[in-house]
Amino acid sequence: MEQYLDLFLNYLVVERGLSRNTLDAYGRDLSRYLDFLERERIDRFDAVTPSLVLRYLAHLKDAGLSPRSRARTLVSLRMFHKFLLAEKYAETNPTSRVEAPKMLNALPHTLSPSEVERLLASPAGERPLELRDRAMFEILYATGLRVSELVGLKLGSLQLDVGYLTAFGKRSKERIVPIGEMAIEELRRYMTFGRPSLEKEGSPILFLNRSGRGLTRQGFWKIIKRRALEAGISKNITPHTLRHSFATHLLENGADLRSVQTMLGHADISTTQIYTHVTRERLRRIHEQYHPRG
């Protein structure tokens, strides 16, 4: 059955143009799934039933996978079985009626507005790396970019005179994102007084490390962790914390869901809707804390 996985991954490359990271994720999910089918002595895909798929998802839960990871796995299984059906390698799709695990217990971590202010101010000096970090944080909170989009920004991505930048998201999908005045100001300071000291070989990448090369996602993770500690923030901060905070604060202040979806670059509005759960949960906590009968 491994041959069909190879055919599917080749299809994703040729027909869908997915990134290497996405292909690796599909490959891991489906290799684990095929191992499970082998242990169950399943040797053809038409023998897979919806109940067997549910049993596999339950197996992943018992193995400690989060609802989000299990939901992502189900997406992989759905695409795989849909491919098998379309190419006539199978006559049924056992995943078509299997619902994704509920993820209300896996809401994204966010910062309060005051915590965001402290984080944005934590790189307080005027040295190149402090200017860079302050500009990165301001851009993330102003635009909601993914960290991979942030570290991939190039000088040509910026249209600061009109207050926009161009981001390339998943599947290299391009979108235009507005930037606020404070973020533009910090970005100009970094580009004028910080970046020239870091640049060594004419790199087109906007945010550079000490060696003059572009930052990695792992490098940014270390930076935001360190700056959060400096700001006295004890919450568990991930590389996407400012993206989550961006979306949540927009919705809390009256932005409509479709606009937030567009700015985040979500293909499906159901992905954006998780932030409405975050805002409702916050309202519930406020009610419990301040209402006399809460």
C-alpha cells in the first residue's frame, strides 16, 4: 500500500504545488496510518470502514496526540482517500462522514493588550538587534503574519509609503496586508539604523541575524521567548502568540470575521472562527469574576 502513498505525494507536488514542509507532514501522517492498517491486517483500501478510521483516531488520542493534531491527521486521511477514489484505486471514501475532533479545549494562547505593550517595548535599546526585534514584534502584531511569512519577508515586499506589505502564505499564496503607523515607524528605524550594520552580502531578506543571513523560525522562537522573559511575561509564548493576539484583539474591538480571515490568509473561515471561541471564553471569565452571581 506504500506505493499509493508515493503516488499521492507525487500528486501533491505536481498538481497542488505544496511546500516541502507540508509534504513532510502529509507523509508522516499517512505513513503512521498505513502502519496502523498493516497491524489491522488491512491489505486493500476498500476494506477500510468509517468505524476503523474512528478507531484509528481514538488510537492517536490514546497515544497523546492533541485534538488539533488529530484534526490535522484527519485532513490528511480525507485528502488521501479522496485521491484514491478519484484515481479509481478505491471505490469508497471511508472518511467522508467522519467528523473532526472538537478543539475547544485547545484554544490558541493570547496576550492581553497590556502584555502586548510590554513585549513590544522589551527590546528597549537602539542597537541593531534591538531595533530588529522591536520592528519584528511590531510587524507581527500589526499584520498577524505567520512567523514563516515574517522571516521570509524581503525588502521588495514593503510598500511603506502606502502602508502595505506583500506576504506569501501557504502554497505561496500572495496577499496584501495593511501595516499601522507605529509598525511603519519602527520598521523605518530598523532599516535606517539597524539593518545596514547587519547586512554583509547584499541579502534581500528584511530581517537578518548577526551573520547577515535571514532568520529561521527556530531563531525567532528563541528571540520571542527571551524578550518575553525580559518583559516579565510568564505565559507560555509560542512563535504564533502575536498572530493569535492580533486576531483576538481585532474581533474583541468589533472587526468582522471575514476581514480578519482575509488579513490572516485563512482559506476557510472555519479556521478563523476559533478566535470567536477565544473571545467568548474571555467574556465568560469576566462574567464569573465580576457578576454578583457569577
